[in-house]
Amino acid sequence: MSPLEKSTPPAVWTSLEGIAYGGDYNPEQWPVSVRMDDLELMKEAGVTFLSVGIFSWGLLEPSEGEYDFGWLDDVLDNLAASGIKVALATATAAPPAWLVRKHPEILPVLADGTVLGPGSRRHYTPSSAVYRRYATGITRVLAERYKDHPALALWHVDNELGCHVSEFYGDEDAAAFRLWLERRYGNIDELNASWGTAFWSQHYASFEEILPPRAAPSTLNPGQQLDFQRFNSWALMDYYRTLLEVLREVTPGVPATTNLMVSSATKSMDYFDWAKDLDVIASDHYLVAADPERQIELAFSADLTRGVAGGDPWILMEHSTSAVNWQPRNQPKMPGEMLRNSLAHVARGADAVMFFQWRQSFAGSEKFHSAMVPHAGRDTRVWREVVELGASLQKLAAVRGSRVESRAAIVFDYEAWWASEIDSHPSQDVKYLDLLRAFHRSLFLRGISVDFVHPTASLEGYDLILVCTLYNVTDTAAANIASAARAGATVLVSYFSGIVDERDHIRLGGYPGAFRDLLGVRVEEFHPLLAGSTVKLSGLTGGPSDGGVGAVWSEHVHATGAEVLATFTEYPLDGVPALTRHAAGAGSAWYLATFPDRDSIEALVDRLLAESGVAAVAEADHGVELTRRRDADGRSFVFAINHSHTDATVRVSGAELLSGERFAGTVPAGGVAVIVED
């Protein structure tokens, strides 16, 4: 096996039983007497899996070259004796004080030249050769010491890479950026052509003249900005691979991962690119308490995590039992919400449920962040729900290894996210996620599972494919999407898709360049809408004058073969197509030229579902989240999560795993049912 080759299959799943359960364990914060109490509490809660040592470098190596592993030895021995497996961290997520004092050059630098100091965490740049030397050093020492420990099931490499700061502008970062560019382009002429440096006298004679896109008088070169995003994602991943290479050398049979932050708020890392170097996908997710539809954002993030995992089971490495500490107003979770959240992740592919953290801290920045063992101890709602969740997960052991069943897909591309939101575009109101989330919401509310797929991934098996704001797209990806339509899928492409190639060069001849032929349309000019304004539509909801409304965007569309299904009805676009459909082989390609209001989205989704044949997992009352997982033997598990305050009817027949009884067709208010379908 080469140093960076994946362990196949991931050995972590053979080390764990059922749905794994636990969280971050930070015993270094507590005296030995508390650690011993922890073992009894973990048994009561049903804990089987813990992450250990994430922020312990300063205690493991209190001064350079001097180590103290006694406490960690005892902790791992006790966990192993209790049958608990461990994801052992490399301890590199926060450099110790002595390292910063000796080498302040490891600290990250922002675009305006600000140097971020210590006193927090993640205060290093991944391109620092010095930091990499020290980080690989402590990683090697840990690997050598614990390579044969019976508790070790997984390596947890660093922690939340890219959190807090994900773009690095220091001199060492600039040098690394130049080397990355030279590898990418080969020669400076290719770079000049890609970046279009003939504009604004930006021509470069050598790579040595190039800097990161630091603070500047006006808008920066978009090609430079896009490549800098690519570079920073790569730099963080390359740092991860540097530590991974040590672990592969010392412990070739132990799988490794790092906890990604796959959520609808994390933009800076291309996790589809990262996935190839992770033996198992692990991700953290935290609710935004102020979001009244936070369960839908959770589903979006979990579905995206499963997409990054290629449909394979994944680890929910962190979420919270109740309130966090970092939002403006940190409200606790409502009764039963923690169980619903946890099982929603399981429903969408997680085979491990973990929290930050095991025991709530009594000091430090996260002392008000909830945990499995709260400040008030066992006689609390949180603890009772923690124990209840552990018992519930034990009853779901049969679900492990099954995969979510989806016939609908949303194309997702981090590079399109980056490129579509660069400065100097027609409208700052075009946000990559907005339309994706609107369609995902509509499908969620109908009980329809959705896979997120990269534009170059196989689209076989999907009957409905949504392509939203895919601003930049390669020829290969565009052909892949077109092939899916011609093979029989219903494909919808939205405005501001196919506009440029991977270099951010306009595809000339009329928009949407990459998809003109597939869609049978040509756009001659954009008409983005002013903030808060809308445009009236006709036909979007199926009637001749249905009162549909569009926001954010409109454009001058010509149908060059497509059937016109809806039009704009206001000057200067009165009568211009807003929604079209074009036959494509055995399937069809729809084009949407505006951002519809919610009622219009619902009507449009109705039409797309009717044509594609995609249907809900089951019939259920409003407010019930539905997902189906299916195992290799063909058994299907329907998760029905009732987010409403009243009992709900779900029309599924089979045994209910949580109660151990025949499912009676009703999920109580705020409750969950997991049914093995007959």
C-alpha cells in the first residue's frame, strides 16, 4: 500500500459495533477521580467511541522534546478495559506556547497584513515548514507509542482544518502559492493567458512577481482569486497529507480521517477533492438556533456530507447536546430535539453519532458549550436524553452499513461556489447556495431524499437532476450533465450556470454557454433585479396568469428550440421566456431564468416530479421528515421524524425498531420512528 492509499474497507467499521456513540473526551481538564467517574457514566450512557487528545499538545509536550504521556496511557488503558474505542488525535490543532515563542513565523497572516496571535486555537499557517516539522514530530511520537494499543480504532488528524481562518497571506504562504501555480500552469505564459492579465496591465514576467490577492485599491483579478481559493483548499489538505504520511508509515493498518465542517456555511475547502484522502468521512455540524427551519439546514448539511462520502456511511464527529457558546444568543435545544437531530443524521447516512464534548468544561472559552455530562450532572434533562439516545442507537444496530435511497440529485461544486461569488459580477445578490437550498427545502418537505453530487460524478440512476448556479463548468462536466438528460433524466438548469469555463473565461456566443444546445435557449443580456424588487411571471405555476413572482434575477432569453412554459410579464422583458423545456434524447432539459417565490418553487417542483416520476418515501402528515436507507440484503429502513407539535400519521407497514413493536402508523409529537418495511 502506498503511503497515502486508503485502507479498504475502512477498518474503523470493523472495530465498532452497531451505530457508534460518544464524543470528544478531554480528560486532561479533570482530576483522576472525575475520570474514574466518567467510566461509570459512559457505561450508563452506552458510549462506545471517543475522540481523545485533540487539544493536548501543550500537556503531552510541555516543553520542546520533553514528554508526559502518563495521564494519556492511563486514560486509554481504562477506556480499552471498558470496551470503548478511540479516535486518537494528533494533538496538532493548537500549537503550544513554547513553539509560538520560539517560532512566531508560524502564525497566520490576513489579507491586510494582520498577524493572528496565540491565546486561542488554530494559530498557524499550513504552509509553514517549521510548523509542519514540529507537527509531524509529535504525530510520529504519538503513533509510535500507541500503534498497538487496543483502544485505537482511528486516527483523528488535527481538527476542523480551515476553521476560523482558511486563507493565508504571509510571505511563506506567498512562496507556496507561487510553487502551486508553477505546478498548475508549467510556465508563466499559460498563467497570463488563464488570468487574462492583458487587462489592467497585470502581465507577469515570472512567477516570482506573483503575490496572494492581498488588500488592494480596487477589485482583484478574478482568475487570481479563484486560484487562491483552490490553493488554500489544497494547502490545508497538503498539510493533512503530511501528517497522514507519518501515520501510514507507522500504523499502515489504522484508518485516518479529519473532521470536516460540511455544512451550508463552510465554503473555503473543496471537500469533494479532500474525500480521496480520507478513509472515512467525518464531519461536524451545529444548528443555528435562530433558524426556525433549522431541521432543514441540518438535512441539507447531512445530505451534502453523504455526497462528499460518495454515499458511504460517515461519522458525525461533533454536534451539540443543547446550546453552543459562540452564537449571539445561545438557546438550548428543545425537549426531544437532540434525539431528533441525532437520528436525522443517522437517517441521512451517519453510522456514528458523537458530540462536543463528553463533560462540560468548568473553565475556558467553551465552558458554556453544552456536553453529554452537563454542569448540573445526572439529574438533568440533557443527561436523561443522552442516556435515551444511547439506548435508541443500540436498537438501530441493523441500520449500520445501509445506504440512503435517492432518485433526485442536486449538482454541487465548491469551485462554482467560489467563482460565482467573486467581485465584479452582475449582482451581489446571487448567492450560490440560495437556490440550491430552496429546491432542497421543497423536496425535504415532500419526504423526498436528495443526493448532492459533483458535476463530474456518475449521474446514472437519478431521474431528477437540479443544476443551480453552476456558474463555471468544465466541458467534461457539462457533457456529463447533458448525457444524463439524454439518457432519460429530467434536468433543470438555473440562471447564472454555464457562463464561464474553469479559468473564469466567458463562453462566448450567448449565455448559458456550456448549456445552450442542451437547453435550446440563448440569453443575450442579464437583467439582475434591484435589492428587494421582484418581477411578475405568467405560467410558472401552470396557469395563463398565475401571479408567480421572481426575485434576484431576470434575463433576456430567446427560445431556440425549447418550449416556453412561463414568461416575464413586465417591461422591459414582457413576453420573454422565464421557464423553458427542451427535449433531450430520452429525457428533457428545463431552464429557469429567475429565482421564483416559494409558491412558484412548489408549483415548479410539482411539474418536475410529475415528469420524472420521483415520489416521496411514504405518505405522511405535514411536519414529518422522511428518509429511507436500504441495506445489501434489500431491507429498507424508513426514518420518520415528527417535527410538529401534534401526533402525525405515516403510511408505512413494518416493525418499529425503537419500540420493538409493530408500527401502528402514528409518530407522536416530537417523536421518531424507524420502521423496517414489510
